[in-house]
Amino acid sequence: MKALSVVPKKEDRTLMDWPHPYPIPLEDSFGGEDFLSGLDLNVMLAKLIDRHPTLFSHLPMSRIICLWKMKGGISKGKQILGKVQAATGLVGFFSEADFVIWLAADHLHEMVPSEKTVEACLFHEMCHIQWDAQDGKATVVDHDCAGFAKEVQAGNGKTK
């Protein structure tokens, strides 16, 4: 997520000058497990659905579980801040969910994020769940576009 790259590095700021850091669960909270229930994230998800009824009109029909993941991992040299997965097969059976969204506690904790930053991560993952009119059900989709900041800058005449 490009928007998150503007967050100052931990060593560049103190908690005193960062507006209301969001309480991210620490590694000890996981009790040796990979995932932790994200009740706070489920509340945030419901608020985002209410705030953006046009964008997320299909989500109230889906059962979505939000979790914290202890370690988000890295892909192509970049931190994975979150992921959404269709809960199919065994996972769907035991979770009774249609989708699972997780956010990476380790990477987000390093960022000392505000609630808005955590909300932006969750919003991004929610955008991956789209309605497939052909199948008549919600499904996980990839990003609409991929690009580079340089492309946007060049399009705005900000480069020479």
C-alpha cells in the first residue's frame, strides 16, 4: 500500500509526537499461536461498511472474520500488512465464515500506527472482496491496477 510508505520510521519519532497510536497486540498476546481474534478489527469492519454503503453493499451478506496475525511475512522485499482469503473447504466449515481478513501485528506494531492507518489497511483488504454478478456471490479479486509512483508523478507533470 503506497499510502503507508509515508509513515515515519520508528526511530524518527517518539510516541509523544505520534497522534494516538493504535494498540496493536504484542507477540506475547498470541500465546504461541499464529493468529489472535481481532474483535476490535471486526468492530472497525462494521463501521467501514456503514460508512461506505455503496462500496461495500455486498459485504453484509458475507460472514467475515478479522484476525491479527503474529507475523505478516515479506513478499518481493515488501512487508505484507494484511491479506483476505476466501474461507473454503475445511477452514470455511470450522470457521463458519465466508472470508477471513488478517492484519500483521508485527509490521503494524513497528509502524506505531494511528487508528486511521489500521483502518486504511483493513479498508484495502475489504476492497479485495467483490461481488461476482455472474456467479451471484462474493469473491476475492486482485488489485484493479498496478503501477509506480513515477507514473503518477509524470502524469501530473512533476518530473522532468
